[in-house]
Amino acid sequence: MQALVKTVAGPGLTLTDWADPTPGPHDAVVKVAATSLCGTDVHIYRWDEWAQQRIHPPRVIGHELCGHVVEIGREVSRVKVGDYVAAESHLTCGQCFQCRTGQAHVCKNYKILGVDRDGSYAQYVVLPEAVLWHTDSTIAPELACLQEPLGNAVDAALAEDLTGHTVLITGCGPTGLFAAAVARTAGAATIIASDASDYRLGLAKQLGVDHLLNATTESPEQMAAAILDMTAGEGVDAALEMSGNPAALHLAFRAVKNGGRVTLFGIPTGPVCFDLPNEMIFKGIRVYGITGRRLFSTWYRLAGLFKAGLDIKPVITHTFPLRDFATGFDLIQSGRCGKVVLRP
């Protein structure tokens, strides 16, 4: 088969012939219909410090996918050949404290598809049947392959109820945009979004965001004041920080009302200092750290959101054949895209 492989310890990827995968007793082979690019894959593509410490070439990368089962192992019972599936990318141990107490999303020993084992930037991928998710055949591959990252946004946005609430989303990368779509479908009353890119703020507008704040033309103080004006001086009920930018992090805590909640999903590049008494303690807020998706409750909730009319089509801005992967990575690094999908 053809696959995108990190062949050596250095920048870039190689499109090359790779051995077809074979299933173990509890595995299934999936013919990949679509697979989307992720920020994690950009780190691997660039070969930054994190990638150098985490990736051991050769490795087929990629972890967001959908496709059809074409072969199953002898012990497989949950899926059959022909099933249309997506996949959870976190392969958990099932034995640690977290796994045994309903917190498998923070398993201490999890492995990641496309990082610790060969992934989805290929014509075929082998996966444990336990991580496969039956997907409605009416959902197009370009959408179905996004269920894994979309689950991050579902978990971030719906850590608490948003119905009738005011919401601030700082950072309109793909997951922030997904969070806006989820918040709109979940019945948020008012959605405010901030970003440094007019392009991505335009995508947020297409998803139904009510107010847009540009961090390149407005200072944090101006944005905080504008948010207070929009909320009758109260601040937002919930702030979803999706960028990891220190200024955006502080804006999220400044903009949330006393007794509100802040959800943290964006990853800063280094330590960030906070005024704990005034930004958190005296405001009596609740802070949620989000990593991955709750297994598998978030997947079930996402299926319901699709039925309720969740529309993420504006986020998918580019689709390429696998051979044009470099164009996709260049677009992500330029910031002139939403989600980029590859079709093997």
C-alpha cells in the first residue's frame, strides 16, 4: 500500500510503498476513506522538540480517520467486513486506576495511533476492534473522519450545560471552530469568539458566532471591556480557551463572570503565570482541563449532536489526495485553512 511515513529523524514525510497491515486476533483492518491533518501531525512534520522525544522512525503517522472494515481477526465480534467506522485514537490499557474507574480518557499508559503505532495516513490501517466506532452511512467521509477531533470540542464545550448561556471561545483553530458549532447546536444564547486571524474569524461567523474580536487590532483590555458590554457587565457564563496563547488565557479568566467556568484545551508552549486570587479564587470559578475525549460517552453524545443538526461543513476548507500532503501541511502552517482532509 501507499503510506505517509516518517522515515528518518528529521523534518518532512515520505510517501512510499509500505507493507499491507495484517490483523491480530482482536484487530480489524480498515480501508481508509478519509483522514484529516492534526496539529500533532504538524509537530511531527516539523520535527520539533516534542516530536524528537516522542516519535521513533519509521512510523506511519495520522490518527483521524474513517473507512470500511476489510478484514478481521479470529476473535473479533463487534465489527464485520463492510462496516463503516471511525476510530478512537487513544488506545488505553484497561488496567490502571483511571481505566478501572471510568476515566480511561486520562489512562496512565495509553498509546496513540500514528505516534506509538502506525496510523491512518495510508490506504489501510490495523486497529483494535475496541476503538472502532460504527458510523452512520449518511455521514460523508470528509465529515466522518473528523469525529475524533470533534469529540475534543464536544468534551470542552459540554463539560457543563451551555443551553441559554453566554460563551466566549478564545482561538478559532479547527477545534475552537468545532466548539462554536457544538455550542450553537447545544443552545448557547450568545457566542463570542476571538482570534488573531480574520480568515478564521470569517469561518467562525459562518458557524453562527454572534460577536467577533480580532486580537491583532484590539488589546486584551479592549476585548475584555467589549465582552462586559455585551453581557450587561456580568461577563460570560463559560469561557473555552482553545489557543494556548497566554494573552488569550488571561482574557478567558478576566471575561468569565463570578461563579462561571473556564475550560482549558489549548496547549501553551511554556509555563504561564496567573494572578490566582483575582483571576480564579476570588471569582469562585470552576476550571476544567480537557485532554482527548471521554471514552466513549463523548462519542455517543456526538452521534446525538449530528442527529440534532450539528453542521461543521464550513470548517472543512480543503481536501487533497494523499500525494498532495505537503500542500496541506503548508496551509496549516500559514493559518489560511480550517480543517484539511486527505483522501488515500
